[in-house]
Amino acid sequence: MRPVSVRAFAACVTLGLALLVPGESRALSGGAPARQGDALTRATVFITSLTPTSRTRAQVANCTGVLIERSLVLTAGHCLADLGGPSVVVAQFFDGPDSIAHTIQVTAGAMHPDFGGRGDADNPRPELLGADLAILRLARPAPKDRRPIPIARQPLKAIETRSVLAGAGLRTPSDESSSGQLRLAAVKAEVVTDGPTAVAFGTTGGAVCRGDSGGPVMGQGGLWGVVIAIVRKRNLCNSTIFVAVLDPKSKGFRAMLQKARKGR
């Protein structure tokens, strides 16, 4: 079993310029506590990595993800880096909003082949935003009471339905101890770029902050997107977000899925 090195980042978009700039991973502040037994609640995971920086210190980073197969978790691509590195990465399942019922180690992962890294103010690369996806492979299948969320067969139609975002990061932006509670918030979104790596722009019923990158967005037709960036002006959190629209039939998504299934 080899650990995966995962670093949590978030691409933040400058409101006036709509450009991606480097930042930290974001999480949901506000919304409502997840309901016990809810389908999205039981499929969402909190991804935590521990990376030693010295003999006595380590860096901890978090993202959110969602179970799409019993051993596979979908998240944002910028949450995954340096496969085979020194980090220990685990996926934590929830039993309601607070309790972590199960913890399973991540052993491998695959990025979307079109993901070329995060953009910046000089080179925003908007055409690559929708490829900000990755799939993590768990050391063992999720518990039997956990059911993967099916990906929407018609994601563009699912976007038009009532949608919900799940996130498990900071409830209070300045309080590092406030992460780890799973919360849900309503999302209204519309597609702003098309193609196999489409992107949707949306607003939520809560602010997205550190830890919510990779958070699943689900409509009546199934799972249609993953949170990849926030739009911010001055504060570190905001209710306006960018979402990578899933296209499971696309060549890039299928290649990523196949690689993750193989676990190498």
C-alpha cells in the first residue's frame, strides 16, 4: 500500500477580473447541517492529508469529495498532487453532520488528463477550468451502508433542477477548529462554457471557504458537478462559485476513471 501525496488548494477568482489566482482550499460556511440518512450525506467524504514538513511538524490539508463507486471518490483536481509522495491521505465518512463513522486510507488517484494546473492572473486558462477533477481510490470499499451517488446522465438538464452542495470545511472562516461538520446548501447555477470540460457559475445558500474544494453538487438528475473555485472580492469566503460540470461520456473523464480503477 503506498500513500498518496495530496495538497489542498483552491483557485480563487478575482471578482472584477474573473481571473484565477492561487489560494487555499475552501469550505462551506452557513447552509444547514446535513441530515442523517440523507443520500448525499452518506456519500460525501472529508479528505484529509497529513504531510510531514520536519521531524516534529506536519501540514494538514482538507478537501471534500463524493463516493461515485464503492472504492472511488471524486474531488477537485487541484486537491491531488505528487502521487507517491510522503503524505498520508484518508477519506472520512459521516453519520449525520458531525460524527465521522468510518475512515479509509487513500492509496492512489488519477487526475483528469486535460487538467494543466491552476490558472493565474497572467494566464487564467478558462478553457481548462472544467478539467479540474480527480478520482481517488480507497484502500478498501466503502461500508455497505454507503451508497455511491450516480452521475447525472444529462448533466446540463440536471443543472436546471433544484440542486444541493455538500461541504465539510470551516463554518467560521477564522476558526481552524470549525471544520469537519458536513453541511448542505442550495445552489442555483448556469453553464458559462460548454464542451467536455464545461463550467457552471452559481450562487449558494452559504459561503464557500477553506475545505470545500471538490464538494459535490447534486440535482434531481443526479451528481452533475464539483466545486472548483470561488469568486471573491475581499473576504476569503463567498457564495458565488464555479463548478466543473461532469461529462462521464467524455474521453477525458473515462480515461481518468479507468486509471483510478486500476489504482496506479
